[in-house]
Amino acid sequence: MATRKPKEPIVHEDIIEQPLEEGNYVVASVQGCVKVCKIIKISPVMIHILPIKGYARSKGYMVYPSQVVKLSGADALVYILKNSGPEE
């Protein structure tokens, strides 16, 4: 009986070659607007993102990794914490 090889993890990089993982926050152009989004799922070719604020389809959007920039640093963290709450 043949044994299965373990799946290798999918590794994607953003436009400035930072590694992307599920749960990372990124800036992406969604329907003509620049939005801060969270990576929900990573597929072999694309990433599934969901904007943290504003209108979004319930399923989010599929984009190529080269179309996003990973957010990191204190300023990005403050923005994410400030705007990730429920809409008023």
C-alpha cells in the first residue's frame, strides 16, 4: 500500500516579498477602493481576504498575493484595533 506524502505548506509573498500567512492583515485594492483586510484562507494560487471595515461580500474576495501589502508595525496595529469593531 502506498503512503501519502505530507502536504507542503503553501508559501506566498506580497508585492515587497514579505511572507503571508492566514490571519495577517494586508492592504488591498478591492472593487476600486484601498482597504485593510484580513487573510482568511490561502489557496495554492490566490489568497482569500475579508475587509475589516466597510461593505464587503460575506465570503470576502480572492486576490493574487502580488496585489497586497502586509501590514506590520505599531501604526498598523493601532489602525486595525481602532477600526475592527462593529459598524455604528
